Amino acid sequence: MAPNIEYPYMPPGRFLKYASPDDPFMVAAARARAEQASDALYPVGAAMVVGGAMVARAGNGFNRGAGKVHVCPRIVLDVPSGTGYELCDLHDPTGHAERMLLQVAREAGIDPAGSDVYLYGHWWACEPCWSALIEAGVRDLYVTDDAHERFAREKVYGETLTPGVKSVYIAGPITNVEDFESQKRFYEALGEAAEQVGCRSCIPHRDSGETQWAHDENKAADVFAWATGAVRDCDVVAADVSVPSLGTGGELVEATREGKHIVLLSKRGSRVSAFVRGNPSVVYHIEYIDEADAARQLRNVLRQL
Ligand SMILES: [Zn+2]
Ligand SMILES: [Zn+2]
């Protein structure tokens, strides 16, 4: 019944075994994927079975648990497949589900020798993982019988690289900018980038209703109320922090108080305050070359949130 599939790697004399996605041990591996895999991009779970009983579970991304935001620089920078591994170590083979499973089992005093391993979330195992499994004396490695389709890269990315966030507030200096016209165009380009991945954008100069509001002394209280309210209404604050701005700094603190994600953008070479970079709500800091690069990177960040 084994489908005729070309595997990127298979150790000599070994082969994968197949189980239905409904197999109880596969369901256990799926649960490990949902709860324990911290690689939000390509989550994989694994379960170890000894003598007909499930004895250990683990997820990839070093088994740190699901639900953590990981904005992968390799995706942000459109790094070609198979390169740029130095940019992010979350996906390192030492943190793969198979290796973590062996570690979890050993820490619990379980000898993996003679066990079977069920993998849910991937359709093959890499060379370092196979070597570790063989060395540990694991008997068989199971994937789902439809794994090569269910967990094909494009299929998985189609699910994981879709924004879960719905709206983005575009923050940045307004009062102390030399060329407000080109700065406005930049904010609009960032808003457009957000909209291209299905997010609503909120841009102060465009959406506050009055283009000159920031410069009108009588409107100062309205400016504060509008901007803080708009930050609260969005899921993400994307802030250009290339040039210091008191208002932007305030908006970022408001975003943190409200539990929003923050994406910083700064032109390469500009110096950004440590207070801003150290904000725990910052999920990614984009350093851009030009407007188009900033927009492209912002799109790739939002796809991962
Ligand atoms: Zn990564
Ligand atoms: Zn692996």
C-alpha cells in the first residue's frame, strides 16, 4: 500500500511506514503538533509508542510549545529554499520533532530502543533525524498515508502563511519631518502592503479626517484621542522609527498596554532608541533599503502573524 514517492532522503535499508490520520497514535502526534510544536511555520509533532502504549510526545521548534509568535527572517527576506539557515535557528535539525521526542523520552527514563515513532506534520525525515532515530534503536517511523499531500510545503504554508491579524495601524513621525509629502506616500505604501495581504490599514494623515490636524493647536486633544483610539482598534502597529517622534513613542506604549503586536521599520543605518527596540511587544524589526523593500518586508511579516 506504500505510495510510490520520491523522498529527499532515506537511509539505506530503511523505509517509512504509513498509518491512517485516524490511527490513535497518529492522533497523539497530531496533538503534539497542535500543542507542543513551536515552529509555527511548519509545525510537526511526534509520538513514541512502546509495547502498544504511547509513552512520549514532542513538537518541533525545540518543543517549546505552540502559540508563540515567530516571524521568520528567512520568510521576511524571501530567502531561497535551502539557503540562509544562519538567519534563524528555530528550524535547526537539533530542534526537530524526532530529536525532541528522543530527548523527552530519555529525560523520562524511557529507552527508545525498539519503539515506533509517529510523525504528524511532515512527509519525510531529514538525515540528522533519521541518524538519531537509528542510533537510538527506533524500530519504525510512521507518517500518515497521505502525508506527501497533506504536508506538502505549499499546502502547509498556504495555511500557516496567512495573516491571522486583520488590521494594521501605520505609525510614524508627522510633525517633525522635512518632507511630509514623501513621508505620506511612504505611509500609504505601507498601508497598501498591509491591504495586499488582506489586512485593513489605518493611516493617521489619511484616516483621521483632517489632513492638517496634527498642526492645528486647537485640535491637540482630538489628535491624542483619535490616535490612541485607532491604536486600540487595530491588531498590529507598524511604526517607522527611522526618525525620532514623540507621538510614535507614545503610540507604541499604548500598543503594548493594549496587547498589540508591534512591527518596527527603520531605514538601514538609522539609530533607533533602545527603549523602542526593547519593547516586549515588538515581534519584528524591519531594516529597509527603500520604500519598496519596506513594503515587501512588511507584507512578509504580516503573513506570519
Ligand atoms: Zn525562523
Ligand atoms: Zn529532521
